Amino acid sequence: DHPGQNLAEFTTAGLQCWLDGLTGADGKPLSALSRRNFAVVVGGLFEFHRRRGVLPDNPAKDLERETVKRSEEIEFWTPQETGGLLAAVSREALPALVLAMFAGLRSAEVCRITWRDVNLEAGHVVISGTEAKTGSRRLAPLPNNAQAWLRPLAESPEVRIFDGDQSRFARAVSEACRNTSTRRIANGARHSAITYKVALTGDVARVALESGNSPSIVHQHYRGLATDADAKEFFALRPEGGR
């Protein structure tokens, strides 16, 4: 956003203005949590250079620290909405959406991995430490319906699951939402996967491990949101017509 600007030229006021103006792929302002996360990362950048004598001060140290409300209930798609989105999304984005929807992968993860990481025979996806948000390697199980969606789409091992970044993937999902008159939910696919996995298995610790999350977060935000019947319907969604 600031090509050619030297780090020493940034001020607290300028950084705060930039932070306040950040928007997501849908053009809407970022959430308080996202802005706070950006502030932490930018603060680390400037502090790194201050400690090494490159900068006399850290202009990010006085950025506003917003209070983040964590009481909002997680939103997720119904099985009917999910089926419509899978049928409407572009073929290019379908494998990524399937992995996010049924394996609980993050958008950043599905944009980094290749088909080599998807083991359809063993029924899991390998998320390496370099690809995971947490920096820890994990295996994300592939439900039978996810395998059914992915088999006819599989490509050479070196081919990326989605040839684009998170913004491009978000736009593809948004287009599918518009075409099906489905509500747009930020991180809706991952939220749906975790919500229905908890409802189906009742095993918070296992779901947390498989999704690269903490048990406390899964228990606090995802438990008790969906019924066992809805979860079974969700994981029974399969492609029609051989798609």
C-alpha cells in the first residue's frame, strides 16, 4: 500500500489511518480482531528494526488496541446452502472449496497446497508446517463424500489445488453465493466443517487437532450449534452426474 516509502517516514497517525481503512475481499471493513492482528504484525516489523538501530522509535507502539468481542455466534451454511454452492462454484475453485468445506482447511492453506498433499487412498490431506497457520504439521481427514468430489478433479501432483491467492478464492466463493442467492459468510466453509464435525463426533479435542485449532476455541465457538441429523446430511453431500 505504500510503495517506495521508507520505514523511517511512517508515523503513528499514518499507520492508524491505514489500519482503519483496511477492507476484506468483499470490500467491507475488516473486523476488530483482524485489525488488531494487523497491528500486532506491523508492530513486530517496526520493533524488529528499532532493536537493530535502523529506526529511532516504533511508530506502531501507540496504535489503538481495539477490544474484540468474542461472544458472537459462529455462522455456517446449512446442508442445502452447501449443496447449492458446490454446484455453482467454478470448477477451478471447486477442489479448494471441497477441502475447506469438508476437511476444514483454511483459505490460506488450500491456496498453498498441491495435489501431492491430497492422499485420496489414505483419506487425508497433509498440511505441512510451512503451509499451516500454526506452523505445525497435521493430517486433515477426508470424509468419503469429499473424496467423491475430488477424485474426478485430481490433477498431477505438482499442480496447486487452487491457482490463486486467498482474495481470488474469496471472490470465487462470493460469486457462487451471488449466483445462488446464498448469504456470504466469512470463512463459511471452515466454520461449517468444524461445526458439523463437532456435532457428528462430539469429540472437541479430535476436531481441534484435525482442524489446527485449540480445544478451548472449538468448545467455546462451535459446540452445540448443529444437530446430529444436519451433520449427517452435510457429510452425505455428493456430486451429481459424475461431477
